[in-house]
Amino acid sequence: MDNTRNPRIVLAARPDGRPKTSDFRLEYTPIPEPVDGQVLLENLYLSLDPYMRWRMSAAKSYAEPVGIGEVMVGGTVARIKYSRHADWHEGDCVLAYAGWQRFALSDGQDLRRLDPNIAPLTTALGVLGMPGFTAYAGLLNIGKPKPGDTVVVAAASGAVGSVVGQIARLHGARAVGIAGGVDKCAFVKDDLGFDAVIDHRAPDFAEQLAKACPHGIDVYFENVAGPVWDAVRPLLNNFARVPVCGLIAHYNDGALQEAACDRLPATMHDILAKSLTVRGFIQTEFVDQQQDTFLQEAAQWIAEGKLKWREDIVDGLAQAPEAFIGLLEGRNFGKLIVRLSPH
Amino acid sequence: MDNTRNPRIVLAARPDGRPKTSDFRLEYTPIPEPVDGQVLLENLYLSLDPYMRWRMSAAKSYAEPVGIGEVMVGGTVARIKYSRHADWHEGDCVLAYAGWQRFALSDGQDLRRLDPNIAPLTTALGVLGMPGFTAYAGLLNIGKPKPGDTVVVAAASGAVGSVVGQIARLHGARAVGIAGGVDKCAFVKDDLGFDAVIDHRAPDFAEQLAKACPHGIDVYFENVAGPVWDAVRPLLNNFARVPVCGLIAHYNDGALQEAACDRLPATMHDILAKSLTVRGFIQTEFVDQQQDTFLQEAAQWIAEGKLKWREDIVDGLAQAPEAFIGLLEGRNFGKLIVRLSPH
């Protein structure tokens, strides 16, 4: 470990479709020096999340794209290595947005203090972090599950989906998860306690989903799109709610899809015929109003054993690109995190 | 006029795509006789509305399909010809749902008394009826226009679109209409007072729409779908609302659209990236809560000259099939109504 240099991963090229490891570049820069009012952060853990694929593209989405040669963005758990800021002290553990690198400066504005006594630090990137709050805010504000409702979520073993199903159950709804492979399905059913789980790789996936939802679907938390949507759509009940949180099946698509058929008219038909609500959201919309309540409620659920999670931890910054590519293909199992240093 | 027979139009065959006149059949039955608790209605005006195309198909939508050989459904303005019901008297004018025929029975449950002093009777089928309330409920509950917002609606000279734009303006929003042809556009701009209007037949329609919406679109009231949606979508602002009221461009489609490209991923992308709300609705959802308020507000607006309308009246029940086919192609100009008898 070189203590004088800052290893970082920058965007080397904009991917055309599926990202390749050559779209990223590991490089070393001098460790930056804080001025008055700044702190030097040492990132301990880096969160890898699907939204990062959007930032690699030039198209404007809800946030600016990462520039070529710029450090990839990302949430991190960091320790304050050196402080020239009155409110922050060396050794403090914080949630930061310090990117794919070992060291970074901050003026403190974007930091949240972490208490390792409440839960392991890494939970600030998952169940108690942006993914957990995404699940909470989208499910409760848009999905609005009522007792007895059927709530369906894909990527159910993942950072967001796992929380969606568990909170749905805490609100009295029935949670049906969709996951890929025997191990993930077993985890969703046995460890997370979903009422049912379907393997989307099964050849009769759509039939199994229909059987698992005998009273239809009241809330579909959309984070994958593609064939899962096609299986879910006919099962949606009148007045069903569809929070649209992610579309991972399409993140590597080009702008327009060549296809044998246009699936938009059928979706619009059902939106009209069933009075569906389809609502996209980014969790930032709800942060000011609801994040504090979420953190309190979620900490309580964790303390009571009612909210569980699983992490998939990869060692070393150099592994981040390959791990991120795997995330887009569902190769991770649980919240994907890169450990940047032993500690 | 034969006073002993009831002329009626039944569904002769389920259309495959565009309806043909041979999908309908004019026939004559005896005039039905009311029993105690019933009235005999004489329909004066029949409303023709796009939703009727759905009822002609076997597919279940939000209502049961019309059976082969059954009378086509539809709202009517009727006069009570003969009453055996204590609450209704001969000569009363009512709004009914008595279908494509001259005479019908009713137990009074589905009737609404009409006062010809408030507005012409035919308005009960248009601006003061289901189309007007559809515009009101969808725009205010889902579209939620704020002062300064840009509200776009297609079929802007029609029964629903004309009311959407006018109510948007009454709520302080900017109304941009889309219509087909010079005459309709002139009516929308000059008579209805929309802020701008675009002819969807113009080769540079999408460019004109963008110019007419320099601050983007906050509410798109969807009643046509197809190419209009493709032009609207890129202009939608973050957090825009899309009440989905109709999809007339697709009503004659089959189940799945053969196409060179799948338009669903691009729409879902925008729903997510812009936090859009896309919400289907049928006006019946809001009737119990809001119809009385609507009728009061709309009558007031009409009295003050703030809410205008145009009717396209066709004479004779036998003309209904051809007029309805024209409605699906935008050949009508204003609320399409069939006059069933001179009076």
C-alpha cells in the first residue's frame, strides 16, 4: 500500500452497450491536501449501484454525466484522515459521496456522521443508505401498500428489492419476490421471509408468477423492466401502483430498440383500462421530508430483527470495474460493496 | 316515423381493426312496455364517444363488451314518454344511458334530471356531461396544473380536449392544443382561447410543438397516443403529469403491434429519468366525490362565457355507424351527437 498516492478509477471511454473493463482506467494522483474548512477523507468502502451506468453515458438524465477522465462517482463510507474543519475530527466515520478512489476532500456539506454502534458501517451504503431509502420512499409514497395487497419486486435479493419486500410485509402486504437462481430464491424466501419467490430463469416464469399472485398484483416495484414487466403487466389489478425505480434490463441499450413488435401500445392500453399509476422517482425527491424518519424506523426494525440484509463485498479498488459489470448482469448476491482497505 | 316500432342499432359483428358499417345492424323491435316502477324513455339525442370502440371488442376492459346482437351502449338525452314511477313524470327531460335506439325502459336509477334553462339539453352529453367531467376530473386530480404550467392536449377541438384546455387556463396554466386541420386549429385558438395550437398534420409538427412549449410540458392530457406521444415525450419536464384518458390512435389496433422498433423502453426511461407520473383513469372513479361540484362550477363558467363548446350534430339513428367510424378518424368537428327525432 502506497501511502503517498491516491489510487482512483476514472471513466476512460463511454461504453457502447455493456461496459467493458477498458471503459475504466486505474490511475494514481497525489493525495490532495485540505485547506481551511476542508477534511481529507479516506474511503473505506465504495458502494456500487446500477445508477452509475447512466452516469457513464453522455445523455443527460437526472444528473450530469461523468466526464471522460473524471473519477467515477459513488457513495462511500470514509474515515476522516485529517481535518481542518471545526465540526469534523480525525477518526470520525462518515457517509460521503467521494467516488471510486482512496482519498478525497470534502467541505463537510455532503457528509453524514455514522454511528458504528447502531449497525455495521457498511449498512450506510445499503439497508440504511440510499438503496434502503429508495425502497422505503418509493414503496410508501408511490406504491402505498395496504394490508392484504400483493407487492411484487424483482432483484429481490438485492439492495433495494430486499428492503421493498420486507417493508411491504411490515405494512401488512404480501411480498412476492423475483430473483435469479436457486440460492438467491432461497435467501429471499427463507432469510428475508418473503411470502413467495419466483426464479425469473424458469422457463415457465410467467405462469409461476401468476400462480404466486392469485389475487393479482396491487404494487409492482419496477427496478428491472424487460421480460419481467411483460409477465407482471397482465396480472396488475385495477388501480395498481408501479413505482419506477430502475430499468436495469435496459441500461445497456441504445436509444431505440429494434424489435419485432412495439410494446408501448399494450402498456398504455393497460394503464388506461386498469387505471394504473406508473410513476418514476429518484430518492432525492423525498430526502428532506422523510430520510430522518426512515433512518429511525429502519434502525428500529434492524434492532428488532425485522429488517435483514446481505452484502456482497469485493476486495480492492482495482476490482470495482469488473464487479460493476457483474452487477448489471445480476452476478452479485446482496448489496455490492468494494472494500478499499483492510482495517 | 313509425310510432309502433323501436328502431335500434345492434352490434352485428366484432370489428377486426377499423369498424365497418356492416359491423352494425339497424333493426326494429316492438316498443317496450313499462311495468310498475319503470318509465318509457324516448331518446332525443345519442352521444357518440370513442370508448364505444372498446365495447365492440371481445376483450374485457373496464366494462363488459357489448354482445353480438345486443344494442350498442351509449349516453342519451331522453324525454319521459310514459311513467309508472312516482319520481318521474311524462315530459321530464333526463340524461340516460339508453343506447343506440329510439325507446328504452328505465327504473330511474340511471337517470339524471336535466334543466333546459341552465344550458341546451345536448350539453348533458358534452361539456356538462361525461366528456366534460372526464376533462375536469383527469386534469385536476391527475394533471394538477399550477399557474404558469404548460398543459398540452390533443383532439383539442373535441368534447374532452376543448374542456381540458379551457379549464387549464381557468387555473392559470398555459394551454397548448393539438388539432387536425386549419378549421379546427382556428376554432381552438380563436374561439376556445387556447394560448397556442398546432396542426398535427404539419410535416414539422414536432418542431412546432417544441416551439409552442418553450418551457417544456408540465401536463400532457393523453387522449390520442401514437405519434403525438412521440412528439410530446421529449418535451416533458421533470415531475410532469400525464393523465391517460384515451388512446384513440390505437383503438383499431390488434393486440400486439408489429413495428420496426419497441417504443416502450424509451418511454420507461423518461418516466424514470424525469420522475413522470403516468396515470390512467376512467371518469367513473371520481363521480361520487366530484360530479356535483363539477356541474356547479361548469354551469357557472358557461354562464360567465368562460367555457365554450361546439357540437357536431348528425341527423337520424341510421347515420350513427358512419358517424362513429368518422369519430375514430377525427372527421367530426366538436362533440359528436346523433339527433334521433325532430322536436
